Amino acid sequence: LAVRMTLIDQDLGLIDVNSKLFEGSKNEGQIRTHWRFQDWILGTNVGQFFALAVVMMLLLILGSVCWSLTGGNGDYDSSVEQSFWFSWGMFFDPGTQTGFAAGDRIIVKLTAAVFSIAGFIFNLLALGLIVESVRKLLDYWRRMRGRIVANGHTLILGWTEKTLLVIQELVTGAQDQGHKLDLVVLCEEDADQVKHELRRHFTRTGEFRLVRVRSGSPCDGDDLQRVSAASAREIIILSVEGRRHEADLSAVRTTVALAAIPRPPKCPIVAEVHFPGMSQAISAVLPNAVGIFAKEAVKTLLIRMAMQPVIGRVFEQLMSWVGADVYCLSLEELQMTDVRTVRDAQARLRHGVIVGKQPGEQSRPAVVTTARDDTVELGDRLFIIAESLTQIVSSGRCSAVPLPLLSQRSNNSLKPRGSSLSLYEIARSSMTKFLQPFRAGDLVIIVGWLAGMGSMLLTLDEYLRPGSKIVIMASLSKQKALEQLGAAQKKLRQSEVEYHVGSATSIYALATLPLDRAFVIMVLGDREVSDTPQLADSACLASSVTIHGLLSGQHKALFSPNFETRPRIICKVRSPQTQRALPSDDDKQSLSEFVTFFHTSSVEMALFTVASSQAVVYNFLLQLLHGNDFGDVVSIEVGALVGGAVGQTTSVQVQRCIDLAREGGHTLVGFVRKGESMTPEFCLAANPEDNSSLEPLSPECHLILITRHTDALSSLKIEDVASILVGRLRGLELRMGPRSAKAA
């Protein structure tokens, strides 16, 4: 029983009753620690000053004795008083020796020179120690009392490679919105080192001066108060480098620190998280804080870049502050309190296209078009695509530009006059690849392995036709790969997965893949090789160059390419340093002509800044990017819209394309010209006179439309069904030939 009770006490963590702790506090035989003289003299400030004082007294006494032994001269005799005064003068003022006459005795001049040099060295040591002590005191006061006093500023907590991208997006966004930007960064890194990185990244001095940096812990409440966290306009919390779970926990700790300061901030707080569940934890700590999980949106955009490059480029530009942006403004902000329809609001705008509406009493946005009489009320907000906010506000005060009225028939018709493809067919499904050749199945090759590969394959499966195949090659073992995919592989409806084990940078492993039969090749990097951005980007670049060489026939001993259409290569890069080193898309003599570089960190941080400034725009873009029931961004060739046949060389004016799209109940927001990069050009001038200055579009150019699904389905009629079938068969005939189309 005693043994059992002892075990129970140990399980409870109780102290043993036989322990010495129960004998009370007795000091018998207690060991005491003492200073050693040399440690006290050399290891403490008081000891060092005491040692200098002793040396000073010894030098003064020795100088007095030596001068008395010399017998003195005409200025100083050998008495005790004058000998000590001579010693003090030589010790404290080395220049005293220069007052001696050149004819004095050698022993007199030698004594003065020796003690003058000794005093000079002593004074250097003493003054250096005093200066060092004062410097430490000033540094201590600066650390304890220093702070950044700011109001209405943007506070960034944490410093990683992504911080530079966030600052760049914030600077560009401030320029587009026309307001002054005040940036403050709080990080654990040295402030001077951070400023050096900022100076190296930003070429213009003005952008560098917008940022103030302070060293400190973002998880410490005292440091947060020293950067005026309570009076900030917005706070951005960036995750630390390392494991994703630890990074999310660090974001929660920072949020707790913000909530614990005497005056918690009331401004919007956004935190970068790697798992969706952490967003709820952050919001539970502070109601005005939210975790932004943008990685899934970046993966979806990567897939759309691969499967629908035109639409992918559109979203890539809309999700950043570079180029055209999406703004959400109320009628009061637009100074349009008297308008009642979207058509009237669009007529007031000289620069900008209205693409959506946020009802005042609802939280779900809706896609709107100027072809219909969508009503607006006070309190509603409009989503507008424009180059900058200043253009929207200034254009709202301009006189109205009348839009052409449409008949009731054209409002309900989903097929523009003379069109070979029905616009309903485009609005029906954003997953169909209208711009690609018709084929029974597609082959997609993925080189590398990412965390969350299962969800990425499920999203990719939605953009593939039945019978497609996804070939993956990574260094991860097949058993571990299947375990990580889990149930996602069984949920694939349109495709099947084929896994290969091999190095992503090995030319022999890459040559075993059916590269020439692929529709697109996605180089994603391999987390098993390295998780650091620089090494991962190096591996991706090496793989892309190797694949490009295999497809170009540079290694025919290993791989002989045989393809009609060259597969596109999508290369994922993460590091801002790699982004600066890569050539631009307009450089046709570089690798960018054959490889599309997708900057994941840049897109993610751009989305992050959009969420921090305009949360409603962030939700609108993500709902447009993913599948939804209110609208989508689609593309169609100009020839299909105006009814041109293959081989037609007649160009079409941009304004005519705008009118034809409006007749079909859709909004034309931009286009991509043939033979150029996939960078879209946005038609943001609602005035036909402004659009007349744009160059005409060839039939092969791609038009970018925003369409509304629900309206298309509700207004479908029997004659529209017939036109849809005829348009579809015409499309098959153009792609497959008459016989194959007839069989289909």
C-alpha cells in the first residue's frame, strides 16, 4: 500500500515528504561566492574606473619624483609643489612640453617627453571609456524612450521576403487612390539592415523614404505601443519564415499582443495565415482582425493561367495595384445620388466600367451589365474597373455620355447578330476552353510537389475534359504521394493521375515524360528538395530550361519531340530576388518567350493588400475567380463575336465590339491582341470618342467579357436553344473539319 501511495503521489506531482525541502530553510554549510580581485578590476565598470584612477595617481607621483631628481629648469624648480604641478601639466596637457626651450638639458626634455606620452595614452583610454559609457546610456535611453509617433499610418508587423512585395503594392495602391502613404515596419531584424534592403529594392529615393523602420518584437505589447499601433489606419501581420503551423501561431500571438495593449487598435487588422481554421482564432481574439488565407486563390489562379491564359492574365492584373484595378464605391462617393439605374451611372463615368453591384442590405455581390436596367439605390455600392481612383472620382463629375438603347428583343437575345458562337455558351460554363483545339482528352504534366496537392488536383480537374490525364513527377515516394493525395484522387471526375518518381532537375527523368503530347507543363518546385524560396526557384528555373531544351530538340539522343502545337510551360517562382532577375514578358529574346513565370508570392501579397484596403473587392474577385452562380470572366475571339469566317482579315473597331457585347447582355472590359504577350488591354473609356483612338482588332484577337450566368439561364428561349446548337456545330466544324463535326 505504501508503494502504491508513493506512485500515486508521483503521478499527481506531489513533493516527497522525505525531501530536504520539508526541513525548512536552514543555512548551515551554505556556500558563498566572492569576487576575485582581477575579475572585479577588469570585469566591472567601477573596477575599470578604479584601476584608471590608481594608474593616474601613480603617474603623477612618479612624474613628480623624476622631475625633482632632474633638478628642474628655469620654469619649474625641484620643489615638491612645482614638481607635482609639472607632473600634472605633462600628464593632462601633452602640449606643455613644447614650451620648453631648445637649450634645456637633455634629461629635462627627456623627462617631459616620456611623461607627456604616458599622459596622452592614459587620457585616450579614460576618454574612450567615458565615451563608451555615455554611448551605452544614450542607447539605453533610445531603446527605452524612443518611439515612432504616427497617426493614420499603415503598420506592417514582421519582416520577410514578402514584406518588400507588400510595400511595393501599398505604394502603387496609394498612388492609384491618390492619398499619402505613411508606412511603419516593426520587425526583429536590425533596422539598418532592413533599410539597406529597402534601398536596394526600391530604385526611387522617394519610395524608400516613405518607410520608417523600428527594431522590436511584434509579439511584445511595449514595442507595439512604440510604433503607435493604436492610431494606425490599418495593420498588416506577416507570417514568419519556417513551418506553416509555427507561422500561424506567431500570427495569433501577435494578435493577442495587439489586444493586450492598453488601447487596442480599432482599425482593420489582416494577418497572413496558412490554414483556414486560424482565421477564426484570430477573429476571436480581436473582432476587427481577420486571417487572410490567399494560398488557395493563388493555386486557382495558377491553374487558370495554365488552362485559360487570357483570363488568368486578367485576374493577375485585377488582383494587384499595377494597371487596371477594381474599386467599390457608393453613389455618394461617386456624387451620383440622382441616378437610379446602372445604365445612368455608367453614362456618368468617362473612365471606368461598372461590372458589379454590392446591395446595401445584402452581403453577396452581383454582376451587372449596362445592357439591362439594373436598378441602384442609395446605400448600394458599385464595382468599377478603372486605372486609378482619381480617374473615377473626376469622371463622376463629367457630363453624361448617352449609351445606345437596346430593343426588348436584343435584351433577351443571347446570340449577337452574325455570331458563330452563342454568348450563352460562354456564360454557361467558364470551364470550357473555347480558345484551345478540340480534343477527346487533355494531358497535363506537373513537375514538382506542393503542400495541398490534393485540393489543387480537384480544382484542375474542373478545367479538364473527360478522359484527361494528369502526370506528376516528383522526388517524393509513390506511397507518400498517394497518402498525401488521400481521397482527393478518388474524387477526380474528368481525369486520372499517373505518378512518376524522379528528380525535377534531372534531364534523364524529364526525358521519360510525354512532354510533346502535353497540353501544358506546370513546374511547381519540390518541397522535398528545399523549402527555401531561393533554392526552390533555382530548381524550378533549372527544370524549365531543361524542358525547353528537350522540346526544342536540343537533346535528341534522349528525347525526340513530335508535336503540332508546342506545349506551354508555366514556371512558379516565389522569391522577390528571382522576380527582379527574370526578364520581362516583352523580352522576346529570352526564356520568357517560351516560359510563363508565375510569381506566387507577388500575387499572394497583392491579394493581401487588396484585402486590407477593400475587403469587399477581395471577396468579389475571389468569387469571380472560383465557381459561382452570379457571374464570370470569359474570353472569345473577335471573329466569333462579329460572325467572321476563318481567314477573315478585316479588322473591327473596339467600339463595335463593345456594342455587340452589350447587345448580348454582357460587358466588354478588355482584349488581348494576336501575336503579342498575354498582357490584357482594358477598355476603360466609356465615351465612344475615346475608344475611337484605339487601334482596330483583328478577328483572332481575344475579347474579355464579364457575363452573368443567372440572367442567361432565366431568359433562355426555344429559338435560343436552336441557335446554341447551330453555333456549337459551327464551332466543331471550324475546329475538326466537316466530316468529324457531322459525326459529332
